[in-house]
Amino acid sequence: MEIIDIHIEYPSGMSITDRATYLADAGHVYPSERLHAVLREFSISEAPPVVSAVIGGVNMQLDSRTDGSFAIGDPDCDGRNESFFSIVLQPLSTPTKDQRQQFGRFCHTLAAAAFLGAIGVWHSTQVWTFADVKLEASLVAGFVLTFVQGMISIKGE
């Protein structure tokens, strides 16, 4: 028998952190009577919660049982078993809403810099050579691409 931390999070945003008893041989977690009563009351008006516990230093998912206890489920994927590259590339491959918004703001900042650069080149160039036209075109293209990508990243939600 071991005392562990248990974390209950409802879809509405309410979180409860408490202690519970873990029986390793049965693979069950038993919450206190007080927590069990609170969960019973919330089950009337709330959607089912996500329940996790820290067992042996690993964050484990818990599955609800009919008797009010919890069974050990799959370990939560918290990045411990992931490679360095998958952790670094996560914001680009599957970004969260906040990461998409920050990426959109960054793109808009780059778009503003490209726009101001294009205006600066336009006003400072007296004789237009092929290199000047190419520079101006690349700044305008950079402005358009980063502005559109920023709009795509920020839109919705």
C-alpha cells in the first residue's frame, strides 16, 4: 500500500488534486471517502473527468471503476520516451492553439519587416538594376507569404 498524488481534471476546467491509496498487487487506486463523495456529486452535473496519478515517478492515466476506485491505465505521454527531434518539432507538426497564435504573430512581425524593407529599397534606389528589382521582388514576396501564413495560423478558434 502506497499513498500517491491523484489529479482529477474536468472538461469545464475544474481541477482537483488529492491523495489516494495505491495497491500495487491489485493495480487499483482508492480515493478517500471525501474525494469519492465529491466525485459522486460532480458526476451529476459534469462530464466525466480525466484522472491521472503519479506512481513511481511516472504520470499514469487512471480508468474509473464501478465501485468508485480507479484502475491503472496507460502511462501519460509526457515526453520522457520521445526523441529529441520529436520534442523539438512538435510545435511545427502538431501545434496547440496558443502555439499557432504565436506563430501567426511572428509571421506578421516578419511581414511588417519585409514591407518596411520593400518601402526602404523603393525609396532609396535611384537607378534600378536587375539586383535591385530582384531584392524588391523578394521583399514583396516575403511580405505576402508571411502575411498570408500568419492569417492562416491565427484564424479560427
